[in-house]
Amino acid sequence: MPKPFFTTVSDAWFSTVNLTDEPATTILIIISLLLLSIFWLLWTFTSKKPNPPLPPGPPSLPLLGNLLSLDPELHAYFATVAKTYGPISRLWLGKKLGILITSPELAREVLKLNDTVFANRDVPVAGKEATYGGKDIVWTPYGDEWRMLRKICVREMLGNQVLDSVYSLRRREVRNTVKYLYNHVGDPVNVGEQMFLTVLNVITGMMWGGTVKAEDRERLGAEFRQAINEMTGYLGMPNLSDFYPGLARFDLQGVRKNMKVLAKKFDGIFESMIDQRRKMSGDGNKDFLQFLLQLKDGGDSKPPFTITHLKSLLMDMVVGGTDTTSNTVEFALAEMMKQPEILKKAQLELDAVVGKENIVEESHISKLPYLYAIMKETLRLHPTLPLLVPHCPSESCVIGGYTVPEGSRVFVNAWAIHRDPDIWENPLEFRPERFLVGKWDYTGNDFNYFPFGSGRRICAGTAMAERMFMFLLGSIIHSFDWKLGEGKKHDVSEKFGIVLKKKEALMAIPTPRLLNQTLYE
């Protein structure tokens, strides 16, 4: 039988001295015993040291956890839990552990200091069905495949140089919207719907503008809007299949079945566009679809760029780029109409820069600081993704002195942080002036304000969203005055979803304010 480690060490030490030298022997024995005691204490301390506890949270029921107490407005409910249990707290969502992060300091720990650990997603069943098994830029695990997709999006599809090259497309669609509003002067208009169709036409024009005929766009727009509304609804819905993986095969709420139907609709449209694009000859009318097909057929990317990746990126552009921007514009106009002095101030700035005998161009945007402040304040008060997209640690980690286990679902409540009275003065008031002082941006380095997220998973479409918001909102408030219908009340209440929406659609009446009616043509 081999000797124990400590016995072997002591034998080696004693063999180096003359044991007849009593003083030396005594000293070595004392030193050896001290060292062995230290080793034993260190071993005992490290082997028996308990892990930090889980974050605090409300009492939970066996099996059900806290599911029965969930409020449909999850962002507000999570903020209420944080007020009782602290800026890092927990909820048991069935067998799934949810971790709620509700302070800038802890958001920084998750999204910056431990960015790599939290760079993955806990992919819901709805997300897998919507994106060909989670093969898109939102749900793909952090690694070479994700980096390849991110590079394609940022450099080849959503970079500033590419966006500059398709300005004429954005201009055409914004002018078409202004013309539509002019033709409906005096009648209530569904603002969110019109903003959605404008953004959708811009995005589909960028993706396959050389493929779709003009007369088909309105039909496709109606199909997309209905499908996207349903899809984002399922993505934000608490689903038993996510909380109890053993029950996933039963699909008790029908989320997988319904999402599969929606995904098939999108796939049919994508297949049709791909077929039409492949039949087109020559390099005229270049669009993103043509670029993506060339990338796939070339086989030069590592890892390989497949047809599944291609379709998943098209899905990201259509779903991720439309609802988000159009909802933000709708919130902004509703807030300004609620406080007419803000709308008037923005219009006066536009009049000074653009003039009432001219139309808004993107070249004017950089000269409109108050309009920028309106955009930033809208994203503060009504962040597009109130809980961002939940993160999932690839290994257990200590955050704020508590253990966040591997595989848990981590919600960073940007909505609550943006409304924290310890950070923001009068946080529930819509006050664009707060963004006229100091530097506020979307880089994700300031965890008091990060509407597009932070770290490796920060939104890839920030530049596109900023341009569309500023150009579209600037154009509709420069071209028109806005009011509610008779007897209608101002309402800016929210409806929770993975994308935050206005609870009631904004129905507003446009009135022309430019001096020359030909500017509306």
C-alpha cells in the first residue's frame, strides 16, 4: 500500500539530516509539524468552504415555484420583487431558476466584468422554432459560429457605410409615408401601423429590393405585420415547456405548434425570394439577399455559412428591426402629444434647421440635438427590450456576493434601472432636457442607461435603429401637427412583451403645417 502524502513528505525531510543531532532533529520536527498543520488547515478550509447562497427571493411552492404569482407585466413585477428582496433576487419558474438583476452595479458585473460567462442565451422553445433551431445572431451560443454571424451583420449589412449606400431607399419610403398621411388629413391614423409598414418596407427593400415588385409590397407588409405581432407575443409568453423540460414534448400551451405555423409562413416567403433572386441574372439591383447567397455559395467563411444561417438572418432583420423601431416612434409621438410644449419645441428646432419650405433629409439629423434628446428619453422611459434578451451563464458565477448557477435564466431589468429614482430625477416624467446635458450614448459602458444592451451581445442594429427613428419621427412632426380625436384621452401605458408595446394603439389626426403642398407629393 502506498504511503499517505504527508508521511512521504516527512520521511523525505527527515532523511536529509543526522538523527543523532538532537537539536537539529527537534527543530525539523517542529517545522514539519507546523507545515503539516498549515497544509491541513488550508486543505480543510478550501475543501469545506461553502459556496455563497442563492440570491434571496419570495417563498416558492413545490414544483410550481413562483409561477402562480407571476404578473403578465413581467418587467414591472420583477421591479416590485427587487424592491422587497434587493437588486439581485431570485424566482423559481417551475424547475428553472430565474435571477433578477436590478441595479447598474450588478448589471456591470453581469454584462461587463463577467461578459464571457454570461454571453450565452437560455433559448426558449419559441425561439428555437422561430429561428431554425436557434441558428440566428440572437440565440446562437457564443463562439465561432456566433462571431461569424455578428461579423456579417455589423460589417456587411448594418454598418454605417452600407446604410449610407441605401439612403435613397429610406428617403423614398419615408416620403411615401408622408404622402399617405397627407391623403388622410383630418382622419384618425393608426400611427404604429404606419410606422411599422414604413420600417418594414425599408428593411425588405434592403434585403431583397431588387426582387420584390412594388405592387407586392403592401400585401407582404400586411402578412408580415400580423405574423410578427403573433411571433413576438409567443417569444414573450411564459411557457411551461421552458420551465419543465420534461413536459416540452407535450407542448401544453401550444406555443411550439403555433410558432411552427408562423415560422413556416416566413420560410415560404424566404424561399420564394431566394428562388426569384437565383433566377435573376447579372449584378444589377444588388441587395442583401444576393450578397448572402454569394457568401453561401462561395463557401469561404469559417465556420461555413449555410442556407439555415441565411434564413435565420433574414428572420432577425424582419422581426428584430420592424416592431422595435416602429413601437419606439409611436411611444415618442404619444409622449409629445401628451405634453404639447415638447412637440412644439421639437417642431421649432426642425423649422430652424430644415425650414417650412423644405423637407427633412438625413443630413439635417446631426443638427437636431433636441430631437436626439427625445429619442434618448423615449428609450429611457420605454426601452425597446425591457428585460433585454435573457442571459444564461455557461458556468456558476458569484454576482453581488450570491451564487448564480450555471444554466439559470438571468433577466437584466433595464426598464427598472432606467426608472430608478436614485439615478434619475423625477424618473416617471418624460423630460428630454435631461439628455441635453452630458454625454449619453448607446455603447453600453454606462449602466445607468443601456437601452441596446451591453457587452458582446449588444444590439447589432443600433445604427440602423437610430437613423430610422430620427428620420421618420423628424419627418412626421415637421410635416404635420398632431391631435387626438374628440373625447380621446392621452395614454402612454405599456404592454409587456419581449418587445415593449403601447397598450392602446395611438390613433392621431395629422394636420399639414408646411407652406407648400407640393412638399407632400
